[in-house]
Amino acid sequence: MNMNKQTVWLVTMLTLMVVLSAYYIVTGPVEPATDQTVSEDSGDVQVKTGEKDDGGELKEEKGKKAKDQTASAETDSDYFVGYQLQRSSLRSKMTEEYMKVLTDPEASKEALKEAQSKIDELMKVDKSESVMEDLIREEGFRDAVVITNDDHFVDVIVQSDKLSKKQVVKLIGMVKKQLGVPATQVSIAHRG
């Protein structure tokens, strides 16, 4: 059987996405490195870690309250990452099913054409959701998840403690413009 380059590329990218998703699930998120200072005192090396304040000085973490806020922010961030991984996993499974049809030598031309169009549609939806999430982050939200349902309803969940009416209207307008769906088919929610 002779597969074209586009199909091989698509299978390779999907396989890479599945492997990276599995790796991320197994290893968990990596914490960003903080500024470190090293001082040498008579041969001993002491390392202090922390964040720099506005004056450039190293400040130490402030007690249990800061740790609780960090844990809360990580939990909220994990919610969005988990949602995105779940969506990616579901799409990978759907794409895999369509790829089985494409690689089946006994499949009819109609089935092949339908499977290819479904794969193209999934990739288009995935890309548009990613672009929309990036645009929402550029608006000042910490994170966002955009979910396009089969019946062309769009659910948007942003990471924010609260949303003003003005923000909701702006988000609906962005989704309407970017994804081409009516405002009545857009749902906006927030999670702190």
C-alpha cells in the first residue's frame, strides 16, 4: 500500500502528541526555576532560593499563607491543564479511529473521503481552539480552555476569580469573530 506524505506526517504528529501527553501525565508539571544565589564561606557552598522583589533583593517566602496560595494556584492550573489533556486525548482517539479507516485497504472511496474530512475537521477545530486560548491569555487571563462541541456550541472557561459583564461581552465577541459562531451558542464560565 502506498501512503502519501501528508498521511505519514499526520500519523507521526499524532503519535508524537500521544507520547508527549503520556509523558506529561506520568512526570507531572515541572516547576519553574527560581533565582539562586551562591555564597562561598570557607569552602562550604550555601544555596538560597527565592524570588527577587522589585529592588533586585532576594526575598524569602512568607509563611503558610504564600504556600497555600501557591498550592491553590497550582490546583487551578492543573484543572486547565487536565482539561486540555483530556480534550487532546479524546481527539487523538477519534483521529486514530479515522486513521484506521484510511489505512484499511478494503475501505471504500466514500469512507476514505469521509475519514479524511473528519480528520481535517478535527485538526481545524483543535487549531482554532488553541488560537482562541492564546488570544484569551493575551487579554490578561491566567489560563483558558475552549471546547467546541459537535453541535457547534462553544464553551469557554477562563481562570479568573470573577468576570465582569464587560469581560464576558468581550470574550463572546472574540469567540464569535474567531470561530464564526453566533453569540447565542457561546458559553462563558470562570474558575478561580
